[in-house]
Amino acid sequence: MVEVPLAPDARTRRDLEEAVPSVASSLDGRRFSFRTALPGLTLMPGDYLRIGADRLGHVHSIEVAAHGPVSLAQGHGVLLDGLDVPFHEEVFVAASADLVVDWVERTRPARATLDVGTLSRVPAVRFPLDAGGFDRHTFFCGQSGSGKTYALGTVLERLLTETSLRIVVLDPNSDFVRLGEVRDDVPPDVAQAYRAAAAEIAVRRAGDVGADPDADGSDGDRLHVNFRNCSADEQAAILKLDPIRDREEYGALADLVDSDTLEAAGGGVAELRGLLAAAARPETRSLGTRLRNLGIDRWQVWSQGEAGSVQELVAPGGPRCVVVDLGSLGTPGEQAVAAEAVLAALWRRRSEREPVLIVIDEAHNVCPRVPGDAVTAMASELTARIAAEGRKFGLYLLVSTQRPQRVNELVVSQCDNLVLMRMNAAADLAYLADTLSFAPEPLLSRATDFRQGEALVAGKIASHATFARFGPRIAQEGGSDVPTAWAGTGR
């Protein structure tokens, strides 16, 4: 490559630009602005600076600006160390990894931390999440292929091993059904510790209705909902009953709730239909016809008189971690019923004040902004109520989605933690910036450039809003992308 000599005026401008000092100033000792030379610039948002002798700064934004005949780089950031003392034009340099490590260790909370990975811009520095920060609601989002599910699994694994917090996972894509299975490449000491915690994981998947629970080795691990334990409002929503339009049938259902008919059915809807068909009142028989016409009595989600419904599993004193495999159910209606039943059971027992982290993966299906049916509407309203009032009862949400704007708006607005992975949709990023104002907008805007596994972490779970890269999983992944062997090697 032939180097073209600079014209005299261009050479002079380049000399002037290279002579720009790297200095920072702060009016309040909390935020700072800076300028530096443009030639040879390597500074990026997310980088750490040593300002003066002992201040540690974190860069949020940087841009090119013209100053007279020259151009330079300027930007803004926040001070992590040496707070509350204003300063003017102090020289800065890139902070060493040792300096950042020292600050991370000095600010590490006394309670448990979760070692989920490293700082993206300083890979030598481990970045711990504050486990206690999950007593606030958390919003976890990223588009398909961003590594969102993998990263969420890493967080759940660390919560299981480092805390005693109960966890209930609503799993629409069967991504966490292998949360109790250790990977082959995990170091023996880590594997042993995790197996001890994973022994308390209960995975519930759909099974054949009426099958012997011991015949297939499932030990009664079938995912089922006891219709009898659903409230009258839940039952009416499942049956698509309107209290005014269907007032006769609705009244008959209310009478059933007060009678022993549901008790005689043992929680099984097929048995209930038989009892309804033999009833003397025509409106009661109409309920049986409604069950049959809607096909609800053929759903595999219903209890068959056995113990261990999802409503019972999430009760205080149940398994440490319950994974409800919604993806194993055959119809969207069954998935909606199971999700709503879990949320309703947790809310009904809220006065017992047992801390529970409620993980809702693919939340746009469970608590959408615009529900498509009455049961989903109830699930969305319950999630919003937990978001607004659940913390005082020990109910904490971790809501995960690909599309933030499709999730119930109240749920998103009540989140105090954010884990944002790659997101290309400008409208979604603008929505997050407007709704979750604690996350710096300049850092949010960088989500379009994230590599797989990279994220912006902000809120109470993080010592500061920053870019992190999630580390390896301990447990097996329940789901993964379809191999692209069909692409071949070309010719």
C-alpha cells in the first residue's frame, strides 16, 4: 500500500489533533466529561479510566466533535470511586485490570454474589451479581440468538448454589427441563456442589392421562392441574363463561363450587363431565356439553385424582426449585391454564411470606400486553399484581422475553433490574430507555452491537450499569438451535 503524503495544512491539523491532552472534568464529583485525541483512539463505551491519582471512571458515551480546525473525541461517564469532589481537566489513562479488580472487590456486598462471567471490556475481571438484588423484579431480554436463554440458565444455576431462594420456572419452550443435569465438561468440585443443589429440582412435564406413574419411571412427575383447586373465576374463564351472557350456566357453576360435585370428580375434568351429564338441572347438563364441545375434558393437563398438582408443588414447603414445562403440553389453552394456575396458587398463599423467585420465560406468551383469551388475561393480571404488590410478600419476578413491547406494560415498568442482550429493534430499545430510566440510554443503544453472550446489566443486582459477558453453564441446556448441516460445505 502506497502512503499518500499529507498536505501541509492536513499535516498541521493531524499534529494538532495528536497533541490534544486526555483530560476529564466534573462539576458534581459523580459524573464527568472528557476529551482526548482522535488519532489512534481505542476508547469505547464501557471502558474504565483512571482519572488523576485515584479516581475510577466508567465511560458511557463517546463521539467525534469539531473544535475549530481540529476534530477530537469527547464523551461522558460516571465516577465509581473518588465521589463528590468536583475537579477540572485532570489527566486520565485507561484503567488497569488490577485497579478495576480492586474496586470490584472493595465494593462486593457482604451477602452472596453470583459469579456469572466477566466484564466485556476487561475480560480479566470477574463480574459478580449481587444475589440480594433479586429481591427486586428483573427484566431479562434479548432477541433470538443473543444467548438470552443460556445466560438466564447461568443465573439460575448460581442462585441455586449460592442462595436458599426458592425458584419456580414457567418454561414455555422446555429450555430448563435439564437444569438438574450436570454437563460432562464441568470440573469435579463444581459438579459435586451443583448436584447437591440440583437434588432439590422438581421438573414437571406432561404425560399420558391415566398412565401408571411408576410404569415409565416418572415417579409421578406428570405436570397436572387440579380443576377443583381452581377458583370459581378461574373455572369460569377456562369454560369461557360470561356471568351475564351465560348467566344460567355461570350460576350452575357457582352452585357446583358450593356442592360436593367437584370433590366427587377428584380434580379430574373427564369425571366431572360424566357427573354433569347425569345432573337433574338442564343448565348443569349444559356445562357438561360445554366441556365436551370445547374439548377441555380431553386435555392431558388435568389431575386424575393423584397428588402433586402444580398448585400443591408451589405451596410453602414444596421443592426448592420447580420447573413447569409448559412446552410439553399439547395446546396453547393447556399452557395458559397451567401458567395461570401456578401464578394464582402463589398469589393465594402470599400471606405466608415465603420468598420465591418466579421466572417467566418467553413472558410475551404468559403475560402479554394484549391477551388473546380469558385465562391468559387472568395470568397477565396476576403477573401485574405480583409486579406491583408482590415484593412485600416475598414474591419476586424474573421476566424474560425477546420483545419487550409485547409484555404487560405494568410488569416491565415495575422492574428494578435489567439484563439486556443483543437487540436490533430500535423501537424496543427506545421503549426500554423510556420505561427503565435507571439504565443509561447511551449504554442501552450499544445493544445492537453485542456479540452472543454479551449483555448490559443494570439495577440492584449490579454494582454499576456495565457490559458483561456470561460465562459457561453448569447444567445441560434443555433446548438449542437446530444444526445447520443442511447448508453443506458448498461446491
